[in-house]
Amino acid sequence: MATKILDLPEEEYMLPGNRACAGCSLGIGLRHILKALGGNCIFAVPASCLTVLGGMYPTSSVRIPWMNVVFPSTGAAASGLAAGLKAIGREDITVVAMAGDGGTADIGIQALSGAAERNANFLYICYDNEAYMNTGTQRSGSTPIGARTTTTPAYGKRQHQKDVPKIMEAHGIPYIATACPSFPTDLYDKVKKAVGKQGTRYMHMCAPCPSGWQFPAKDTVEMGRMAVEVGAVILYEIEDGAFRLTSRSKKLAEQGGLKALRDYIAPQGRFKGMEEETIDHMQAWINRRWQQCIRRDAEGQA
């Protein structure tokens, strides 16, 4: 049974005020992640926007234990925390590693892959704002094709983004999910489900960024919804190998399909001047991935 918005817990684990940018979707996501965890957790966080949001000693904007770690070490640090808690008989505390796309798809992937291969007992959440936003909007492995960044300023990135959930699926871990803060109850339910499992669990959360994507801060939630509506983000979960679409993506599959990609890229300054050929190429890539997900979902329901 999916959680309804009015059924979310009232207790808050984020304190009023933080140093995140106006309209940052990361705060929306973290708020609901912490509600699902119920405060019974410890976070390992590398250099990232999340470090800024959480605050640096002696200040904090969260009511949970929080360990800042070096950029490439998130998976290793979380593995160590999980091993330490096991040694003292406190496996009831959920270890959460939370990093951006740069610290996951690029700099941190070796530590994450090693932890997943060992099936270390923690939940890893990548918040994907599709570039190195905290250091000046450089392209990452998760930056979409055609998007302009400070390191791809002329024509935009020339490659599609790396599909990290697929990489994690290849490790045979017990739970993988995608999410978006614009669909908070879907995010909440997936975190709750992940907490109930043992071993390495991986979640990939779309995190619309007003400054990096170049759209008005007031439109953050709508931008996340549009990402799902056009298939740039597909909401699903893979539980013990079984794939299923969830939330709005499931409804889109049942109700006739995706909206046009142009509706999504038009409001974003990072795609300004995107070549028609690149738009068509990106649309075809999205369509192929969407059809693959529909087939996998149907196979799972058979």
C-alpha cells in the first residue's frame, strides 16, 4: 500500500535554516529520507552540496549523526561504519551513504563497487543533479547529452549519462530504486523498503538544480515532475532481481506514454541552443530506455 502525503510522519529531523541554494531539491529529498529513517541512522557524506546543506562543525542543520568523509571514500567509509556497528551489536542503526553524482558515478564509483561486491550492509543514496554543482557546474558522468556546463561550454556534453542503477544491478545487490523529490511518498516508501533489507541497497534520486540547470528556483518541484513525465527520469525499483515501474512512471505506462522531450528542455538554460540533431538523438535514447523498462515491468507482472 503506497503511503499518502497526509500519512507521512510529522516529526522533522531537519532543523530550520541551512546553506543550500534557493529552490534546492536536495532539502526536499533529504527531509523525506530522514522521515523514512525515523532518525535511527548515521550518514557518511563526501564533499558535495550535501556537505554545505548539513553544515560544518560546530553547526548543523540535521538532528542525526553525520560524518563528513573525503570525496572518493563514501562506500568505504559506510562499510567501516556498518562493520563497527555490527561489532558492537547495533545493526538496528541504518548506515546511509549519501553522495552526489560526481561522488558516485565518477570519483566514488570504485569504493561503491567494492562495497557492493562485498554486499556491505548500508544504504547508498546518490542525489543526481547532473554535474559537479558544488564546485562550479563541471560536467559529470551523469550530465545529459547536450547540456552546457563550465567544462562543456560551446556545444554541450557529447555523451549520454552513465546509467549507475544498471551498473549497481550488475553487482546482484538486493535492492535498487530510482526516485525524485517531486514524488515524495514514492521516495519515502522506497527508503522504508530499503531499510528493511540487509546488504548493499542503492537508490538514485534525481535532484533538479535551479542554478546549474538554469531555471527559476520556484519551479524546482515542477521540473522534477517534468523529468519523469518525459522519461528523462524513470521511477522504478528492482527488488531481489524483480523489476517494476512505480508511481508516476507506472501510470504513464498504463495511460499512453511520455510527453515530448522539448517540453522539458525548453525551460532550462543549460540546453539553450541545443542542436536539433542532438534533441532527436536524446529523444530516441529516452524512447529506447522507456521501452526497455516497459518490457521489464510487463515481464515482472507475468
